[in-house]
Amino acid sequence: MNKPIIYQILPRLFTNYNETRQRCGTKEENGCGTMADINERALQAVADLGATHVWYTGIIRHATAQRNNPAITKGQAGSPYAITDYYDVHPDIARDEKNRMAEFEALVERTHKAGLGVIMDFVPNHVSREYKSTQKPKGVKDLGEGDHPEWAFSPLNNFYYLPGEKFTMDKDLQGYEEMPAKVTGNDCFTSHPSENDWYETVKLNYGVFYQGGREKQFFPIPDTWQKMLDILLFWAGKKIDGVRVDMAEMVPVEFFGWAIPQVKKKHPKMLFIGECYDPNQYHAYLQAGFDYLYDKVGMYDYLRGVMTKNWPAEGITRQWMQHGDAQLKHMLYFMENHDEQRIASGFFCGDGSCAEPAMIVTAALNQCPVMVYMGQELGEKGMDIEGFSGIDGRTTIFDFWGLKSIQAWANEGLFDGAKLSEEQRELRAFYQRLLTLARDNRAIQKGQMYDITYAQGEGFNKQKHYAFLRHLGTETLLVVVNFHDREQEIQVRIPDDAFIYLGMDGKAKATATDLLRGGKQTIVFQPDQPISITLPAWRGVILKIR
């Protein structure tokens, strides 16, 4: 497929136009967006931004303070990853709770009509401590229904247990009782997790005996495997186009190698995107059938270091080289998501426009798919004190809240951007040009990349500048970015090796057209001839060479 451009949406926040913003506010006080409010205008605006897919976060029913014990729920709205029913849509994001599944199916249909694919979360590692499915298909046994809680481990069990120990915490559990205690979701094998643990969740058992030297008991197929496959097939049957697999590397890769081919046999175009952080496991998870894996500890972390820690820009080369050609195209690039701090926050850059050079690298360097988080293109700061989530530079996933940037863009459902500031308009326009180019330009989608940073000399600061070529057929793109906080006149030289490798023809005079902001300049496009490019602070250029 072509290069996917994924736009992440948390429906609870995306279409919430309530401006109360009371700390720790309830749904009634602070409001809550719904699936039905993600209308045709919203989806067209997302498509116009350049997206090919929407990742809807928080679709599956999860724990909330109102419906579950608040002592083991994070925030009023709860974590979207503390699932209480794998077969149900979350009631809070429905206009009519009784028709919530129909509302989700209608959202999928609307999204497809806008020309966008639908991605949703699959959370296989853990569930809420109060998991109980009321919407499971007839004849399906619930998770834990046939467990032997007197056994610490058995491949027959869906959960891990701590026999003889009661679940406790350093706070009042308000009547919640769990005996024996189940193992907490972040592999916390204690009956007394801390408030820094994933205490609201319990770990699912895929047949790995953690306390027995991580022995794998996969024959016969553990019961959890079949139940989770059935859940995947259930949602695939709702005509979704892919799943983002939460904490994939905390689930044995053997399960995915068994399950993904079965899903793809029935739904061949289904995408599997894995949240993985250990590069040593990337190969195994790709072999198991994943289409894409997070490149968080590589490209994301390094680009952030260039932007905030004065790491040398030339080190970007090492980040893409570590994967090899076959693996590289399966890495998912991003600069924001719900787990990471906002670029415009006080913990990152303090200004969303400073993301331009990093986003150009993210979107144009390779064939890798690109992900953007709602509000990123508007410079959302993530600096509110929402409740459970304090000032941490992130947009809350635990609280009912209204995002000022999204509300200004949405304009009560018109999605015309009428209330945006001039700075926000300019930033969104940049994202729109860049993402549309990444989506539609064949050289960026499928072309070869040649990193020319190594070949630069005088007039090129490898600490702050980065340059590369994308080439396909007769089309050549020269990409140069400036991470410096001052305007720079950059001298770029294209080595003879690049001309040979890419099969490019040199020209005494060529026209270089700026595909991001327009404008043209005449250059000498020959080996080792300097090309002078002036870039403002924190800016970049994609030049089409003719």
C-alpha cells in the first residue's frame, strides 16, 4: 500500500465543545465528545490535512469512576486501556448508550466515505480489575470464568494469581475486594502495587510462566489465545481496517504469529501496528505478521534530542541505518501521540512551529508511515491541570476535558477553523502541505533515499543541519532542514556517488521549486557544486529539481 498517514483521535476530547474545564470534573460538568459528533465535515477536514487513516482511541468499553470503583480507576473518565468489556463500545462516547454499537458502525461507514481507513486499539496485555463482559456473543465464556484462582499459574487460566494474598494499596479501596490478588498489568507480581504501577489493570495469561523462569507452555494452545483471537475477529468483522496493538511486546510473539495469519486470512487488508520499544524484538514481531512497529526509542527519541538537547543532527543517519532496508519501511514515525509530551508544551519546545524540521524528516525521509496526534497541527500545549493528569505536557487520557485548540478549529462542529489564531492557521497549513505531499508524492511514497549529510563541508553545520534526496524515475527531491534557532545560509553539495546511485542526470542549470511554500530558484545541479539555501530558524525545504 501507499505510505499511510495516520491521524489519532480520542473521541471523548475531539468533539467536546464544553468550555467549563473544571479540575476533576465529571462528564456532566466538563462534557464528553461522541462518535456521532465526528461528522462528515470533521472527517473531510482530517482527509484534507493529508491523512489516509484515523486511529480512534478509546472505542472499547473501559472503566470509569462513575461506573466502576473510583479507587481502582484513574481519573473520572478512566484509562482507555483498562478494558471492562472487549465486546462493547464505550457508553460515554455514544449519544444514545443503547445504540452505541450502531453509532460505532455508522462512524466506520462515515470514515470510509471520507476516503479514510479506520484503526482502533486492540489491548491484549491487560484488562480492568473489574472486567466483566455483558455483550459477549452467545456461547462465549468470559475471561476468568473457568479459572482456578488457587493456582498461581496454569495455561488453562486467563489471569495470574497470588494465592493466599489479598489485593491492597496504600489508600482506601472503598469496598473493592480481590482475593486472591491478580497480578497487575505491568508485570507487577505483588498483591500491593504502588500508585505508579498500572494498578487499575490485571495481566492476561498467554501461557508464560514468569515465576518459573519464563517457561512457555503453548501446547496445547492456551485458552487466552483463542479468546483473544475471537475478539480480534469480532472487531475485524465491523469493517475496520487495522488495529494498533497496545504494548505488543508484553504479549508473547508466538501468539501474534498464530493469530495474525488467521485474521488476515479472513481480512487480508487488515493492518497490525505494534507498540514496541525493544529494537531487539522488532524482527520477531514483523515476522509474526505486524505491518508496522513504533520507532519510538530510535527516530522519535533522537529527533527530540536534536530539538531539545543539542544532539547533532547528523546522528539522524544512525537512526534509520540501524534497521536495514527490509525493516526500515515497517517503522512508524511520529512526533506526538497520547503517551508523549506535546511539542508545544513547556517540557518540550514550548512552540509547535519548532517541530517543522523534525516533521519534515519524519514525513519525507523514508517510506515509513507517519502518525499525527489530534491538535499537534494546531500547536496544542498539553499544559492544563485536568485532574488525574496534571501539568505534565501531555493531553489527558484519564479526564473529561475540552481542548482549546481543537475547540477553536472545530467551531461547534463546523470544522472551519474560524476561531484559530493566525499562528495556529499557519502551523496547520504547514502540516497540511507536508502531509499531503507525503501522501501523494510518489518519490516520497516509493522512491529511493540518499542521505547526503555525510558529504557536506564548509557552509553546512552538521550539528544543526540535515539533508537528503528522494528520487523516483525522473523526479528528484532535495530536502534540507535547519534545527538552528537563527536564520542560516546553508551550502549543500550533492556527491558524485548520489548521482551514480540514483541514476540522476546533472544539469548546468536546473529549477528548484519549493513544494512546501512555493517559490523557485535556479541552481547548478551537478556533483559537488554548492547549492545555496537560506532557511529561517526551525524551518525546512523540499525542493523539486527540474
